Amino acid sequence: MDKKKATRPVTPTADEARAALRRLANPAKARLLQGFFKTAPGEYGEGDVFLGVVMPRIHELTAKFRALPLTQLRSLLRGGVHEERMLAVLVAVEQYRKGDEKVRRSIFDFYLAHTRWVNNWDLVDQSAHLIVGPQVFGGNPALLKKLSKSASLWERRIAIIATLHFIRHGRFTETLALAVAYLGDTEDLMHKASGWMLREVGKRDAAVLRAFLTRYGKRMPRTMLRYAIEKFSPAERKNWLTSTKGR
């Protein structure tokens, strides 16, 4: 009898992922998302296109398409559809999480080379602390400073969201330094990101956050301040809001 030939695993493709996403499309949801993510002319998400696929379904597809090669992830990222970019980002995170050192470096380099397409706050927030954060944590965090000086809003946001990995390991220096650097940032999305990371610092060491507020509270944009103090008691929040001018 002839021996059965071993079957090779079929490598998924970007086109198959696109088809799977379109089967889950919801036009009514897409219209809501396009308003929520500010896609009108002049807004931060100008021109972005949504299918209306909710995040739980995209997470399910991440497992199905976790073996997508980088060439196919690149195709999804550059396709112009938000959910395609989200799926590509989530697959990259999964590959980074499960990969060896060589794979992680490859995913990290790929991510940095494609930040132009990681171009909305949800894409950044689902990935920066899970790829950039761990990769620079034990290496060279100077990259965060470089990203923080970028003309790209999304690269600046990647820098500070990446520090969530540092915060979770009890290291606050990079987060605090970037929060200071962003005091004068003109983008509200940066104020929100900085305030969020400061709040995460405060959840682990309230004294560190209070010291930061004492020193910089009067210079902080109001949004950054409100996000930072969100977990304080109502009385303490009121005190910080009334004792600082904010912007």
C-alpha cells in the first residue's frame, strides 16, 4: 500500500480574512462607528471606512487567522478598512505574544515600519503596550522619546501607551517623562492618553501621582487632569480641579 502523503497546513490569506469580515458586516453599526471615530473631513479619522464588525467578532477571527504571514498582514493594514487594520494588529499582537525572540523582533520591526496604518486610537491602544512596550522594556527605551517627538499623533500615542507595560512592572519613569513632554501637546487624544497612563500609575502608587499633580497640575490640560484623577474620591477630585487652573 502507498503511504499517505502528509498534508501541509494551508496558509491563510488576506483575501480570506477580508471575506470573513464582510460576512459579519453591519451597515447600521458602520454608520455609528464612522461618527464615533471622527471620520469626517478635518477630523482625526478622516476618510476611515468601517464595515460595522464588533470587537468580539474580530477577536474570534484573530484566532482563525493567527497564522497570517507578514506579507498578508501588510495587505490588510494597507487596505483602507478599519476592521481589516484591527484584525492585522490583533494578529500581530498574538504572533508577538507566542513567538520566540526572532519572531518578536520581526513583529516589532514590522509594527514600527507600518505605524502610518496604525492610525486610530483603538488600533494603538490594542497593540502598543503589547508589542512596543515589552520589546523596549528590557532594551532601549530611548525609542519612546523618539516616537514622542514625531509629527504623527499616532506615533506619539504609541509612545505613551507602550509605557503601560512598564507601569504594570512597577516602573513609572518613562510614563512620567512623556506626560511632561505632552503637557503642551495640542491634540486632545494625547491629553486623554497621558491622563489615562497617569491614572494607571496612581492605581499602583497614588503618592507618585499626587507628587506629579502637585508639580505639574497647573500646567496640565484639563482633559489630562480629569483622566488622571478619575479614581480619586469625589472630594479629592474636586480639590485638584479647583486648586489647579488647568487648560
